[in-house]
Amino acid sequence: MPELPLVPKSTRWPVLWLSLLLALATALPAAAQKLPKKKAVLKKMTLANRYFMQKWPDTGKEIVTNKTRPSHIWTRAVYYEGLMALYGVDKQKPYYDYAVDWAQKHQWGLHRGVETRNADNQCAGQTYLALYEIDPQPERLRDIKASIDLMVKSPQVDDWWWIDALQMAMPIYAKLGAMTKDTAYYEKMYRLYNYSKTRHGTVGLYNPQDQLWWRDKDFVAPYKEPNGEDCYWSRGNGWVVAALVRVLEIMPQGAPHREEYEQMYLAMMKALPPLQRPDGYWNVSLHDPTHFGGKEMTGTALFTYGMAWGINHGLLDAKQYQPLIAKAWNAMAAECVHPNGFLGYVQGTGKEPKDGQPVSYTSKPDFEDYGLGCFLLAGTELYKLLDAPVKSTAKN
């Protein structure tokens, strides 16, 4: 029997050895997994969503963790983004009613009022605008438009100092621009986005070399992960992917700066495939599998959402990305969704790999809502992929 190679005893080598093994495994062709059936995807989404709706029958009930918060904060708003996506492919009246009831409980208002400049507080407006498009009652538009109009009129452009903000607010500017045909919304959105990309943290939060984003200025170089790499938080980059996808979905061709967002989306889609784990997930620390390495659903779901959307819109090559989507979705569906619909492997709120740890099948995050929103966004886009012929105009 041949002897196994010895691993050097230096403290550095075990980390390098593990990194090498994971890198080699990830570099291999995606495992031959089949995309799931449409019915199976819908069944998993329905189960997870039913669990949440039954747990929260009162949509206005405050959320109590380390303190009491209203139920229209960003975590719940992300859930409703997912719910509206689910409603888009499965028009169950209880879904629509649940969203309307939530909005009515908050008088179609924003956390901290229309004068808030915080993108997290404005996130609920994405669902308000979606509901307004279905039934254009003026109160549905009133507060979110007033808040964004104040932003547009202000010269300040440094509000989005953390990358999560892009997902929380960019689609609102895009939607208002598309609805009103007023390009001022597009221009303001770009100035806010570009400041985050190129100015925050001195050099900007986007690293064009790695084609990924630092979460905020705290993680710009010289900050390093334990293995010496930069810290790219999975869910944070997932938020950027979701922001770009939702903006591109909304903005018409030829709208100001749309090409910039498309190129950024394609750059990130190029960077992510080599980082997928052999089991289908992405690590919470994208460049350091040794730093709280393990399964995590939210970043994985958002990347799956972005890849499925790209195939559906002819921007990504189905042959390259469908195997990645299949691995990711099959892993989440089999390993994250409990029999009662509870979602495991969801990292709690925070901003870096160590936050909300340990993440496991049975761990409960501080908020259960946003993880479900991410899962529903991924599932609904995959459902559309399974429902339509693949477009052949892929740019990547």
C-alpha cells in the first residue's frame, strides 16, 4: 500500500494545504447534477414561505431580538421582495393580501419617515412600488417617492457607505425613473453608486482586480483575512449582484448608465464560478475557505438568483452556468429546507464572516425573514429558467 504524502508541520502549511485542496476541487468541472423539476422548485418555495406566514400571521407585529424593531425594517422588506417574486410566478391571492396588509399596517410609510437617507429604511419601498404597479393607489407611492425625491434634490452622494445599501435602494431609483420617465432618478442613483464604487474607503469599495466588493471601508487593504487574502463577504457581494439584477430588470435599454451596471454584473459573474465550493455553496469569506468555512445559504441564494437571471436574459452562457445553478439549488433545497419549512444554514445579520456564527442546519439567525427572501428570489428565477427556452445572446 503506497504511503500518503506527509503534510508539513509548520503552522502555515495546513492552511495552504486545505486551500489548495478546495481550490483543486472547485476547479474541476461541476458535478453532473440535473436541474430540478419546476414542481419541485415551487414546492420548496411554497413550504418555506408557508412556514413564515404561519409564524407571522400579524404582519405588523414588532420584531424582537436584542431590541424591539418595527416590521418594515430592511430584513422584512427583503422577505417581501422575495414574496412578490413568488407571487409573480404563482399568483396566489394570499401572497398579495399578505403584502398589502403589511404595507397598510405601516401606512405605506418608511422606518424613520420620508426624511430618512438610510437605504435600509427605504427598502420597503420596493414592495410598495410593486404593489402600486398592480393597483395604482396614490398612498402606495406617496412616501417612498417623497423620500427619494428629497435624495434627488440633495447634492449629497456619500450615503451608501456599505455595499448592502445598493440592493436596498438602487431598484427604487430605477423603478421611479422607469415609471416617471424622469432621468433625474437614474442620474442620482449613478452618483450614489459610483461614489460607493470609487470613493468610499478612499479607493472605493470595488476591487477591479478581483471583480468583487469589500463590504465597507473597514475591509479595504491593508485588512486581510487569516490566509492573507482580502475579505469579500459572500452575502455582501450577493446584495450587489441582486441590486444589479433588479436594476437591469427595470431599466429600459439605453437608459443612462445601464451599460455600466451590465458590465459590472458580467464582471462579478466571471469572478464567482471559480469560488463555488464542490458542495454547491459559496463560503462566507469568498477568498478564504478557512475563515468560518462551511455551508451558508444567503450568499449562495443571491448568486444563484443572479446566474439564473443572466441565463434568462441572454447575458450568460447556459452551458457554463446551469451546472453551477443546479449544484447550488439542489444543495439548498436538500440541506437547508427543514421538513416544516424552516431554513437552516442562514448566517445572521452582520457584515463579515465571523458574524452570526456558528451557522448550521439547526442554527437560528437573529432574523429569519431576509434569508427566506433570498431563497425565494433564487427559486423564482430558477422557476422561470425551467419555464422558458434558453436565449442564445450570451455575452459571457
